[in-house]
Amino acid sequence: MDDEPFAVGVRRERMTEQGDVSQPGSERSSGPVPFADGLVLYEEVEAHIVRITLNRPDKRNAMLTPVMNDGLHQALVTAQDDDLVKAVVLTGAGSHFCSGEDLSHTPVEEFGLGRGNRLPQSRRIRGISKLEDAGNALLFSDKTVIAACPGGAVGLGFRLALCSDIVVAGESSFFARPQSRIGLAGLDMLLPVLLLRLGINRGYELLLTGRRASAAELHEWGFVASVVKDADLQDEALRYARAIAAHSTDGLMIGRQAMRMFWEIMGLGQYQAFGRVAHPLFTNLFKERAHSANIREALDHVYEKWADLGFE
């Protein structure tokens, strides 16, 4: 993947106590800036607010690993490097937020695993470490992130929501971490965050069953801040972003460092060090694949067990 430079530097409005003062600079792009060959879009919505969009609506914004992971990371770095940005809205194009990783090319295949060959543990651990470093950029971002989740936020999509600071959802939205059904069971690379955000008992039940939870249910749990009509989702996300943008830049930055300290105090770093060793067990999935012509059929076969028990 070629790295697309963000070369748009712009005239923007800097808020001061005396009012709006034009900040001189070169002209800014008025449209979205593409990353990852357009699979991730970065756009200034209004002063102090940018929107990052997963732009693969025909695949329900399934993340093409590692291209989209890298593109999302680059977009986040762009926002963090811009001192005039105060809030980031993360969303998905079309009717879904993110359906997870693209199963036509799974992470361990990107690391080098293929039929008939054994991938060394060293390469699997190094591969997941690189993905985790990119994923942590969202949780440890120096900007406040609002996830606007239309439709499904599944697997990696749910992780993106968990790593965001505020989550808003449409009435038809749902969330799930079904990868527990393909060999991970109670292991989750973001387990401390999941349990802290959802609650220990509720979060672990959701993880072990891999079931869907509606936006309304997670709103009752306190994870989703607001549930609105699907058509009003982006407006609701902007309402929260404007509330964030009303704060001072310095105050927000100090608050972000406090959140980073909180996650460190909760032991997230130590847990992820363990997870990078444990994650290679993910390759249990390929035992199921060996009995099927393609991964979709294998997963459908696995999921039938839970569907028969009433866990959709």
C-alpha cells in the first residue's frame, strides 16, 4: 500500500476568548482526504471537528487487513497532529459501522499462514503486535473520539467502538464479538476495556456467547451514550462533537493524558503483553476451515451451535 500524504494545510478559524480569528495558512481541501486507496476517508466537518469514515459500504465496511488498519491509523495520526482538531467522529459509510475483519484474508494469512504450511510463533506474535500497536492508537488517542455506529458493529467493529470515548448509535444498531466462537472463547485482546465499559458479568456473558446486543440494551448498560433514529445518527454525533469542541484545546489534551494514565493503572499494557502471546490460538479457526470449501461455510457451521441455543 502506498502511503497517501496528508498535504492539505488550511485556513481555519481559531477560537479565542475575543472571538474568531482567522489563522493564516495555505488553502485546505474542501472534500474528504483518502487513505488506504480511499477505503478510509478523512474530512473536516467544521471548525475543530473532523470525521473519519470507513469507506467500504459494499462489504459492510469489513476491515481489509492490514491496509485499512494502516489507513485508519494514518487518519488518526493526522487528527492528532492538527492542533486545531478537538473532536473526531468515527463512522462507517452506508448502513453499517463495521462488520469486522474481511474473512477473505484473515490476519494470520497476512502474517504468512497458508494451507499446508506451519507459521512460526515468532511471526504470528510479531504480526499481532503490529496490529495491536495500530489498534491502540484509537484508545490512547490525544483527541476525543465519538463513534457514530450505524447498523452492525461486529468483531473488530465492536472493538473500534470500545476504544472510542463516546458511542452513539441508531435504533437498528447492534454490537457483537462473535470471534469467541472460533477458538478464542473467553480470550479477548481488549478484555479489560470490554469488562470495564460493559461491566464484568454482562461483558463476559456477551463475550462467551458471542451474541448480538442491541443499541437499546447497551444504552441501558451505560455503554451507548445515546440512541436515536437511524436518520439522525450523524447529527447526534455532531451534537456531542460540538460539546467537546467547546472545551479548550489544552484542557482536552490534559484530559486525554489522564485517560491514558487510567488505562495504564488498570493494567491494560500488561494484559496486552499476555494477549500477544495467547492470540496465536486464533489459528484454531483453520481446523474448522479444513473441513469446508471456504471460510464463510466454516463459520456458518460453527455459529449454528449457538443459534440452536438461542444466541443469535
